[in-house]
Amino acid sequence: MKRSTMSSAQTGLSPDPKTNRCPANGATVDLKTCEISADKGDAQLGALWTDPAFDRTVPAFYYVRVLENPVCRWSTRDANKLGMKPLDVVPATIQERVWTTPIWYTPDSTEHQAQKFEGVILPYGQIQAQ
């Protein structure tokens, strides 16, 4: 099974064609108040994606990984509430990562049953076949 990574940015940014990685969207965190950038990122994600290298004779699996905008680490929030300086031994912010359950494609011996996967990725990893 061949592995490849495809990226899709939801904020109008395009993935780097060489690395297939999305650039950071510029979201920031005010470390004194823990306020986040209100104008960066999306409240809800959705995408339509088709595997450009799909081969119905080759097993495959697909899943989605998402990076959230940075937020204050719990220790930074606590330090702010207590009027203390945040810890300097850990990063002041974190960036949560999330991924969906994989969708597995197994070739069927019956030619007419093998179909190209196209779907819409809905919130919380639900897939709606097209």
C-alpha cells in the first residue's frame, strides 16, 4: 500500500505543491488574556476531495487530520487567573490535532462493484458518499 499525503486548506490558503503541506494561517494568541484571533480559521470544516491517483485494483485507506488554531495551555490560563508569570519550562500555547476514523477501500473481485471513492467530509468526520 502506497502512502501519500494530501493537504487542503479551508481558510483560502493553498498547500505547497512540493510538500503538500498547508501553511500556517497566521492565528495568534494573546498570552495575557488567552484571547484567540477571531478572524483566523473556520468554525466548521467541509470538503469534497477525490483521490487523483485512485486505482480500483489497489487497496487504500483515507482519513482526515485537522490542526486547530493555537490556544493557551492550561498552565498559562491558570497563571493568568492567579496573577502569576506563566511557566517558562513548557510552551505557553498548544495546538490540538484531531483525525477521523479511516475509510478503507478493498478491491472487489467483481469488476462492476469496484467504484471510485468520492465523498463530502462533514463535521465530526461523517462521510456522505456522492
